[in-house]
Amino acid sequence: MIIATYNVNGVNGRLNVLLRWLDAARPDLVCLQELKAPQEKFPEAALRDAGYSAIWRGQKSWNGVAILSRRGQLIERRRALPGDSEDAHSRYIEAEVEGLVIGCLYAPNGNPWPGPKFEYKLAWFQRLQKHAKKLLTAGAPAVLAGDYNVMPTEIDVYKPERWTDDALFRIEVREAYAKLLKQGWTDAIRTLYPGQRVYTFWDYFRNAYQRNAGLRIDHLLLSPELAPKLKRGGVDREVRGWEKTSDHAPAWVELDWPAKPKRKIAAKKRAS
DNA sequence: ATGCCGTGGAAACCACGA
């Protein structure tokens, strides 16, 4: 099963690029972020025609998250992070599908630092930590995928010294991300490419993509039960070079899931 | 290396993004 995350930066303005990528990559489950569309303007029909069912939480102008599936039915579990009923941002949606839990998230940007937006980001991460811990305690196989707006380490930034006081790289935010890993979550892309430069975002200007001046801020975190099922993964970076494209590229993993029953082996064991 | 580009929405500029 292939699970992908893609910050589309406007799901309607980006529809052709999204459909083109879905057709080429054929992911089974997709987490989308930055829909930038109200609930009623989500392109449900076009995605259905492409073979995907969807659940989403839209919002006028900003944010917005969705989960797509071309396999099992998506059963929505929640459409917000718990912990702040006043929080109106559409930044989290969670479903059960194919026997696993998939959470799609769009973390706050948090700039400028310091300030209220940065404080909101830290508080949001605390809520995420609390909820992520609950998922682990519940024991279900789970994936938390999305735009975390964090470069976890120096290797995830083309020029770390320029980003030290940026909300995406401030130590408080990196520590918040590290805390998730300490809970038991596995950063799938980093696990597959240890010590290598892998980026998921390139700015629109200054020829960032051509210069490979990128950031790794889109992540797929796997629960302990799923981590050993990780087969391969990567970033579809060529999508970033397409016309009218997002500033993010899709990141994806392939999991050996649902695990194939080993009937023959079991039968042999019983026979011997 | 300062939103320089890009999106959406409202009213031809503004908020926001990373």
C-alpha cells in the first residue's frame, strides 16, 4: 500500500497538477494540505472520476486538509485535534481505512518569531503530541502524515544558519518534533535515507528548485507496528518542476500492508 | 535573502505562506 502526503497550495488552482500526479503515481491513500477552499468547493467529483473517494475539512481562503482513498472506505474518526474547541483552523482530519488509522495534518507556520503565531504553533504541537501519544497507547497501526512545518535537523535545510530564528527551525519546534519520535513514531523518509539530503519544499522565487535550495518539512510518521512494514518511499520531486505546481512535492511510503497471510508456511509448520 | 512568487478573496490591494 502506498501512502502519500502532498501540500497542494490550493486544491482547485492545482487540480490539473494533482490529477496528473495521482494518475502517474497511483497512491492508495493521500493526505492533502492547504486546500484553500471552503467545504463546498472541494473538487469531490473530479477526484471521484479519478478513482478516489475523499473526506475533507475545508476552510475559506486558508488551511484545509483532506484524505483520499482508492482502496477501502474512509471512516472519519475526527476532524480536529482535541484540546482547543476555540481553534477554528482546519488543520487535522483522521480516518480509519484498511485496518489502520491515518491522521492528516497541516501544522501552523508559526512565523514571525517571536509572537502569537509562534505561540499558537507550540500549543498546536503540544496538542498533537498528546493526541499522538493516545494513538500509540490505543495500539492501532497508525500513520501521521502531513506538512509539519518543521525541518527536524540541520541536514533537512539547504542552509541551516539562515534559518535559526525561523519558526520552522527554531529549537523549540524541532524539540517538539523530536518528542514525537521519542514517543515511538518513526520518520519514514529519514529512516529510508539516513544522512542524505531529501527535500519536500522549494520556494517559488530565487530559483530555489533549480538550485535545490530546499527544505524537508513534509513527513510521514509510522507507529511501531507499521514501521517494520516500511518497504520503500521517496519524494516525487519532478512534480515540483511542472507548470502551475505547488511549492511542495509529494512524499510517499510503501508499506507491506495489509500484511499478507502466510497460510502455506503455517500449514507446513503444522504438518512438520 | 527583505516574500523577490503564488493563491484566494475581496475590490484593484491585502492576508498569508516558509
